[in-house]
Amino acid sequence: MVYEIYCIKSQGRAKFSLTVLESYVIKTSYQMSKKILAVLSEYGYWGIELVGPLEKLEAAGYEVEFITPTGKKAQALPPSYDTTYVDPPLGTCVTTQLAADKVIAFEATNRLENRRNLSEVIPERPYFSTPDFLRVFEKYYSDLKIAQDKLTEEYAAILLVGGSGPIIDMVNNQRVHDLILAFYNKNMPVAGICYGVAPLVFARDFNERKSIINGKHVTGHCIEYDYHDGTGFLNTDLNMGPPPYVLEYILSDAVGPNGQYHGNFGKETSVIVDYPFITARSLQCSFEFGEQFVNLLDKGLKRYGW
């Protein structure tokens, strides 16, 4: 990155003057990181919602690293690579052969064997009942700042991957919230797809407690896509029935009267950029989401889809 600073000097005597324009070029070693941190649930992610943007990011020269809430390996939800699976709300098979092939190929690489443990990266906020709470709370904030600074120095952006799994271990996860705030507070890109958008509702400064997407335009899993039953997960036999919240409703409330939730039901895709956020509705958007993510990073895209 090169900056030019111009200084104007006036020279001359009596009635005559000469203005001299001097140019100073200042060079800095700063260069944006080419690494992206993808956050994955340990209870199942939707395959193409990772593989789609991953493919676009890597084609643009970005390196994607992975992190899970407690360091356990993330796995793709079986319906996300099953071309015979019929999605109940849509009444059709939503996993294409192309998507299935890409997800199966990615899972076979064992790339997710290499991952970070969020619980070792971001400190846990203490309970108010903790002995010597004030000192412990101060240390939490001190340690958090160090952790957040390291993350924003190492990575250019974060990617919150969707699927049903995030409902359990990402949406109301304080460490995920603090990870999001690390990038948000430095005006760095935050990307989420499907149920990976939901943590944006709850990631708030602990003192101010105001929505960070207030006044913003976002998209996410719309109510027409919600299951009535069968919201399932990996590594547990829990069948939640319907999701525990309507994502469309909580997003609509969080953006407030000056923002807008865009469901775009009836359109094949819904991808919204309102910098620093880029959000996508569901699996059908995965490749477009990745393309616009790259445009945001490389071309300074600030607005898209609204």
C-alpha cells in the first residue's frame, strides 16, 4: 500500500510568486491477510454451505482455516450429500449431484482434522457469582483484547457456516459472539450463511447490549424454509421438532426500523452485502455467496442484493 502526501510551498519575491507542489510517497509494509477463519458447528454443518464459498475463496488465493467451539471435528450433515433427500418445506431434492460430489470429495480430504479450538482461543466470560468477580472480570477483558487483536491480525475475515448444528453450539455461544465482535469492531468482514447468520443477532457488546446489525440489510433462512419437525443434528439423538426460533423474525427485530430483513422467497438465491456483513439465505446461495465474498474482499464491494 502506498500513500502520497502533497505539500504546497510558496516561493518568490515582490509581486511574483511560484507555487511548488512537492510529492512525498510513504510506503508501508501493511498488507491484508489472505487467510479466512471458518467457524463450524460440532453438531453438523450443511456441506455445500462450506464447500461452495471455500471453493471461491481458494480460487481467489485465500487460505481457509477452521475452528470449532470445543475443538471437536466438524462433519457434514448426511442430507447435505444425499441426492435423494427431499426437503420437507420445499418438497423437492435440494442436494444436487454436483454439490454432493463436492462435499463428499471435501470430506474425504480430512482437511477438518486440522482445526482450532475456540475455547482455547477466546476466554470465557465469568459468572457474576465468581469469587473476586471484579478482578476476574477485568482479566477477562484484558485477555479478550489480546485474543481479538491476534485474530484480526492473522485473518482477513470470518465465515459462519450454516446447517442445523449452529443452533446448538454457535448461536448463543459467548465465545462465538466475541469472535464476531473482534472483526466487527475493526470494521472487518463478517460472513454468515443460513443458520450461520443467527449469531449476528446475539453478538453484542456486553455493556451496551445493542444489536450490531441494527440498521443493516441482511438475509437468512426464511420462515417458508423452516421445518415443522425433524430438525436434527449429529452426535446426539435430539429431534428438536421445529427450530427453537424463527430466524426471519429475530433478524427482522434485530435490524430495527432502519434496517431490513430480505427473505426473497420465490427467488432462487438471496445474498445480501451491507458492509461489513455479507449474509446468504440457504444452501442454494453457496456459490454466489462465495463470489460476492471475494468481491467484498478484493474489490471493496460494500452493497449487493438490495
